[in-house]
Amino acid sequence: MTDYKTSSTSIRKDSEEEMDPRTDLAVERTELALERTQLAWIRTLLSMIGGGFVVDKGLAALHKARVESGQAWVNHAHLAGLVITGSGTCLMIVVTILYYRKAVKLARLKHHQKFLIDPAVALSLLTIVLGLILLYFIFLSKEIL
């Protein structure tokens, strides 16, 4: 009687050598779906990061005009812009890490080496850098509250 671990290991090695083309195509479809999802996250969070910056700068200009006319509002636009831009940037970092981990797992299924930078990761990193630059400009503009 053979040991279960030994027999399952040999079956796994045999199956890895003779990978079914349907399985390979399924992994390919999953990779493409993962990349589409990442690109959707990039689009959404880029809008969020840019929107936060616009809230900060646009409402700050509106507040300044209201101060000059004597109808000033309480100015929380700076804090709102900071929170929106910061949360979009932080979420982009988390989503990029999760995407990369899943992409590496899928590359292992196909027995391929995962490139460090693919287009989705490059765009994600570019979005993160843009978010950090905009956060820097928001912090430069004035106090948080």
C-alpha cells in the first residue's frame, strides 16, 4: 500500500508535466480578468485622487471669494480634499499589492516567471506617485483645519 502523500505528489508532478490546454486557457482568462479588474480600479481611484485635489483647490478658491464678499463659510474643503486624495492613494497601494500577489499565483500555475512590472502594475505605480505628489501639494497649501 502506497503512502497518500507520495501518491498525491507523483500525481501532481504528472499533471504538471501534461497540463491540459483547457486549464491553461482558463488560467489565461483569469489573468486577463484580473488585469481588467486592476485597470478598472486604476480608473476609479485616479478619478478619486483627482477629485479630491479638485475639491481642495476649487472649494478653497470659492471660500476665498466668499471671504472677500463677506459671506464666508467654514472652510473644510481642505480637509475633505486631503481625506479623499489620501484615501484614494492608500487604496491604490492596497489594490496594487493584492493584484501583484494574485498575478504571481497565476504565473506559478502556468509555470512562468512573473515579470516585476507589467502594464497594470506600471500604471498602478504611476497613479500612486501622482497621488503622493497631489497630497504633497495639498499639504503645502495650508493647514489641515
